Amino acid sequence: MNYDKNNIFAKILRNETPCKKVYENDYVLSFYDVNPQKKIHILVIPKGEYIDLDDFNSKASEKEIIEFNKAITHIVKMLKISNQEDGYRVISNIGKNGGQEVFHFHYHIFGGEKIRKMVF
Ligand code: 5GP
């Protein structure tokens, strides 16, 4: 599978589709999910063109990988959900069995309320 430059997150990165931005730097963009599954439901995407987590880890530079991971912690601190009292969950869906719908690599960040055990 090749990266599809017309996927919805690519359009958001090109400002062709609007988003409710949470955070942005040279490496990542973070915005609210249009169909939130929890009180807080945020997406974090790299600015580079990667299909999924494995594509990202295989092809991205070490700087991109480090900056992406650091951005997660930066964002949850910004939202004040990073401590053990509150907490949050990050997941990434990959491929058909993972339930991936948008083929630009992303993490979901869920928080703001109790999340049931593991998967649903
Ligand atoms: P996936 O199943 O690929 O891990 O999740 C894709 C996510 O993208 C879904 O939670 C869906 O609600 C979200 N999404 C799809 N289209 C848009 C959009 O145009 N804007 C935003 N903000 N989120 C979107």
C-alpha cells in the first residue's frame, strides 16, 4: 500500500480541511477528533507521510520519532491529564484487524473520564 496524499489527515496538514487544533510544532500536529469517543479525544499525527506505526518506525528519522513521542507527553501535560490521579490512554490502530480508517499514522489520546479495561 502506498501513502495516499488525499487522505483526510493529509488534507488537514495542507489546511484544505479545517481542524480544531490542540498543538503544533515542526514535527507534529494535534487536533480534536471529529467524532469523540471520550470526553477528551485527541489525535496526534506526524507531519511526514507515513501510513501507520510500522511505516513510521521503519522510515522516519530518529528526530521525527523522538519528537513525536515527546509531543504526546507535552500535549497531555498541556491538558493537565498526565498525572496518575487523572491519566489517559494512547492507542494506534493499524490495518484491518486494528480498525484503522485513516491511513496517515496517528495516535489517539483518550482522557477526561474513566476508560473501560483495554479494548472494545
Ligand atoms: P482510525 O480508526 O484510523 O484509528 O481513526 C481515525 C479517526 O479519525 C476517527 O476517530 C475519526 O473520527 C477521525 N476523523 C476522521 N475524519 C476526521 C476529520 O475530518 N477531522 C477530524 N478531526 N477527525 C477525523
